[in-house]
Amino acid sequence: MEQHPFDQALRLEAAGSAQPDTWLGASSAAYWNMVGPFGGTTAATTLRAILLHPALLGEPIALTVNYASALAAGAFSVTARPVRTNRSTQHWMVALSQTDASGVEGVVMTASAVTAARRETWSANDTPMPALRFSEALPRFDFATSEWTQRYDMRAVSGRIPETWDGREDDSLTRLWVRDEPPRPLDFCALAAMSDVFYPRVWLRRATRVPAGTVSITTYFHADSRQLAQCGEGYLLGQARAQAFRNGFFDQSAQLWSAAGTLLATSNQLVYYKE
Amino acid sequence: MEQHPFDQALRLEAAGSAQPDTWLGASSAAYWNMVGPFGGTTAATTLRAILLHPALLGEPIALTVNYASALAAGAFSVTARPVRTNRSTQHWMVALSQTDASGVEGVVMTASAVTAARRETWSANDTPMPALRFSEALPRFDFATSEWTQRYDMRAVSGRIPETWDGREDDSLTRLWVRDEPPRPLDFCALAAMSDVFYPRVWLRRATRVPAGTVSITTYFHADSRQLAQCGEGYLLGQARAQAFRNGFFDQSAQLWSAAGTLLATSNQLVYYKE
């Protein structure tokens, strides 16, 4: 059976026993964005390096990825080091490097993560899912300029990409249903990637398509692998909005719920924009 | 003139020319919390190491700090490396290490940050400050068990620390005015620390004082140094709430506005809790 494109994109091979923390991969054409692969895939790749590590303790609870430079087509290496292992939490530092056309190796992305062995405690979901139900009648995002958007089935309930770039100001809220295309069982890597599927809020807010790109994203995982498995291949409801746009950078705050209403992840990113 | 306690807490000395990225400091008794110094001060210390670095480009826009282990009383070292410098952004990785009682050096905290040279662009504040005015009549937080709370003048408008730990569930929202005590002109380090002044949301949500501690915090700076300087020694309005509590971890989402209503920073943290 052929691998799902997402699993192909995240394929990593151990660099060998001399570099026990390092994995080798290649950027994915199937998830290509405008000047590099979809950042969500790359974030998921750093997480995958952690999940592959033999010293791993527990499951991901927090992931921060900093996009230092555009990832080019071709090979890269990821180094994931457990810098501190406690009784129930583990702290990771990750760097993704690539050799450029002139043969110089440089850091393209840095990441940090925390994994933890969770215990059952009192719990509460204080951000109920908006009262929405999935409908096949909702039109799919059709954003054919980017290959990666074809790898998701995204259906906006509100806050669609503006049909006319007329500069009319609007609020920055998008709500959409999302799943992998073709469908794929949900796991931490998929959830990390889906936290980044929301197009730049500045496009919606201003109905103006200015250059924009994620600088840093932080995702908190509120679900464990059992809860993710319960989602199967179903749609998640996602929501994103900005809090402030100021002199070249804005933030984007997102939530992802299972169709059953469990808040699976909350995510924040800082995005560069021009003009 | 004696230095402000915050500047004393953040004092760093260059480790010498053999370690150009490393600074030496000591944890501050004046900002002591229950089992170590107030995490906000330590976050600010990692930022200060970046701001002291001769290779610094621009001003902070994003800071993520991961608390790997409790910082003990005494000396520590901070290493801040610029891992990638672009035309207008710079990416940093930071580690704070301490030698424990048995003589073993370990990483106590990791951090990553992005600094940037901002350009003037179209801007918008989409999270207006709640319509509140500072009043001297608001009672100061009196939380004498922790030394660090004495270093801030905090006045809750809503969401005070519960007076009785009776387990009555409430929402998790706190709004408070905050400034350094004694007053001190606002800068990036102070803003980084103030992003962490909100006591654990789980205490408010459950009116139950369970053990809790920050695991990871990410702060986005929406203001530049000129806007921070305009705040002078004035109070900021801060707001924090949780989105989800699940099996040992909850998130805490915060905003800090100048008294004039400018959103200066947004911050998110993941917090460990017991029971």
C-alpha cells in the first residue's frame, strides 16, 4: 500500500550511530507552498524527529517552531536532543539544517518541545466548540496556487479567503472544517501541521494580499494519543483570529476541536507581513 | 543611586572572550517564589542575555522560554547564540545552566527568540483594552507567602485570588493593573516578566490551591522600544484566562495593554498542575 502523502513528507532516516540525535529527510513537493514547503509540514517533521528518538518520554504537550529561513527543495537534516529529562516531563531542542546552493550548511528552523507522561486529573474544557455542524454542502477551499492546500479538505464556515482583493476591512476570524486529503487517522504530527493551515489573517482583515509568512508558531496539545485516535479520519473544527497587527508583524491565535467538541490543541503564531 | 531590584535580579556579567555568547548571573532572592525565583524574572534574564549580545539585530518580537528544572539559589550561566541572521530578522537559541549540589551542570531553562528591525506598516489593534480605569482604591494583591509578589504593585479588577479555598468552580479570567514596585520605566525585559505575573488559572477556576508551575511560556511583543518608553512607569492592564485544563496541564492566555490602550504584548503559557 502506498504511504499517505503526509507520511511521505515526514519520512526521516537515522543519520547513523555517530549522530544518534540526527535524522535525514527531504522537503516535500506534495506540500509545496509559494517559496518552500508548507510550514505545518516542517513543524510536524521536527516533532516526528522527537517522536522517533529512542530516549522519548511521554507524549508532546508543547511545540514551538521558529522559521529562520526558507526551506529549499531537497535534503535536510534534523537534530533533536533531549536536553533535560525529569520524572514526568522531558525538554527538547531541535534544529533543522540544510546545505544551500553554495555548499554552506545553515540552520533553517529551530524548535523546542516538551513531552510529558500525563496523569488523569480534574479536567475542564473552557473553550466550547462553536455550535456548528459539518456539512458536505460547504464549498471546499479552492486555492490552486499552492500545492499544499490540495492535501487538505478545508471548508470554511466563515472568514473565507476574500473573493475580491478590494481592501475592504473586515474582522480576522476564520472558522473551518479540516481533515487530511486523502483522509488519514489523526496523530500528533497531523495536529501540529493542522495548527498552521489558516491562511494569513492580514489577507482577511484587509482584503489585501500582501506578502506574509510565519516567523514562529507555538502549539499546545491538550489531547493524548488515545483522544487523537478517537478522532479517526474525521474533520476537525478550526478557528483562527489575530489580536494585533503592528509594524510588520501580527499574531494569529487558533483552536482545533474534534467534531465531538474536545479542544485538541491551541496554537499561536507570529507572522511577518509587508506594507 | 541604588539599582532597581529588577535590574539587580537581571545583572549579567560577560563570561569572557573564550565564551563570547555566555553571561554569568545569580538567582534573585528579591524575586523568590516558592521553590525558585519568579519565572518571569528568569525569562527576562534570557532576554537580557540576547539584548546584551554585540551581534544583536533589532528588537524582540517573540520569546519562548521552557522551564526544564527549578532554578536554585546561586550562580548560573546563560548562553545566547544568534543561530541565523537575516536582513531584518534574527533567530536566537538560549540555554540557562546551573551546577547542582553534587557538582553536575545541567540545563535549567531553554529559550528561543526572534528579534527584528521593524518597519512602519498598516497596523490595527484588534483586541481593544477592556473599558477600565485605574483607581488607587483598588486593593493591592496581598500574597505575602511569595517574595516576588512584593516586587509588583498588582491590583485586580476581577478574578482575585480566592479568599476561601472552597472548591467552588468559577471562570478563569483575571484582569489586573500592574507595575513594578518601586516603579521602573517599562522595557522589553520588564514586559517579558509581567507577562508571567498571573497566578495559576487553576487556582481561580477551582478555588483549590493545587501545586502548579509554568512549563513553557511564549510572549509576542507588539510594541517597539519607543512605545514602551511612552508607558514610562505607568500601570499596565493585564488579562489572563485558560482555554483548557486536561490531565495535568492547562494553558493560560494573556494580554497586556498600556493605560492608553495599546496592546503591548500577548502571551501564552502551558502550566503543570496536580490532582
